[in-house]
Amino acid sequence: NAGVTQTPKFQVLKTGQSMTLQCAQDMNHEYMSWYRQDPGMGLRLIHYSVGAGITDQGEVPNGYNVSRSTTEDFPLRLLSAAPSQTSVYFCASSYPRGGENSPLHFGNGTRLTVT
Amino acid sequence: TQLLEQSPQFLSIQEGENLTVYCNSSSVFSSLQWYRQEPGEGPVLLVTVVTGGEVKKLKRLTFQFGDARKDSSLHITAAQPGDTGLYLCRGGSSGGSNYKLTFGKGTLLTVNP
């Protein structure tokens, strides 16, 4: 079972470069989300989606864009990377819609370094 | 946004010892989840508690939801090295957004052989 797949696992960017972090799930989950994890800060919600064509901001959305054209995919775009975006990024999905009783299924993360 | 405070932040113990970690909020939780995250991996759900006073057991792990639904604890009996990891709680307040539940900062547990 693939579950939630994130690519790449590691990435190094220079300040100002752009890139897309990929996330795909094969569980037909409606809800998908992106978190960043920094030392001492826990997991913070960046953006989320409750279905194809629907996205909304989380706690720390600045500097990131998302789109949801299919149920399976939820890419995260960094348009102009900054050192403050150095972090480990996790994608998560759940069914039905990420409510308090819905378990989140996480990918194994993308470790991003911006120099 | 509901703030969840976890304590202790770090815990290092010997194999066979017992331990308890806590997740607290000033607001009432509608429900609360506990996750464990191992190095290099994403968090994995351990349990969801929804009723005040609820106790759930998962092998050597005992989860308790406070009567007032403002706090939760995770107790591990006879800890083993395989219990090493970051323990995270996730919850939301009654009437809050179902889609923006917050995580605590976690308790990093190390069990030494």
C-alpha cells in the first residue's frame, strides 16, 4: 500500500529559486494538507484542501502556493525560496474531511534547505 | 487557534521505567489525538479520545482524556527502546474549524537500553 507519497526526499535550493514539492495519495481521501516541522515549533499547517478545486490557508501560508486539480495530488509551490523556509515538509491526508475524529495519514517528508 | 502545551519537552529514561507525558489547553477540546513520530518518518496515529474521562489502552500505552476535556495524558508502562520517538497531540476546540486542528510541540522520548 503506497499511502501518501512525497517527492523529493531531500532538496537544496538557493535563495530566490522556485520549486514544487509533490504529494500524492492513493486512498481517495478528500482532505489533504501541508505542514512544516521546525525544531521546537511542532507541526504547523501551511495550506489544506477539502476536495478537488478547493484550497484554504492554514497557520503559516505566506510564501507558499497550492492547487488541487485532482483528488490524488496536492503540490506545494515555493515561488521564491527564502532561508526561513528551510524545514521538513509533511503532506497528510484524511477521510472524510480532516475533522477532529479523522486520523491524518502522513508521508515521510521532504527535507528542504535554502541557502 | 487553540494552543496545545505538551510536557515535558524532552524525556530520557532507561528501559523498563514508566513515564507519563501531558497535553494541556486552556480551552475545551472537542476531541484529541495522539501521534508518534519516529526519526525520518511522518507521524502515525496512536489513538483518538472524544469523551471526558475516557481511558484507552494500546498494549503498554494508556491514554486518558480529562473529565473537563482540557487535558490528556499518555502513560507508558515498562518502556522499551522501540517506544523512542516524538509524541504529538492534536486537537481542536468545540466550535472551531474542523480543518485547522493544531498540534502541540511534542515530547521527545528516548528509551535507553
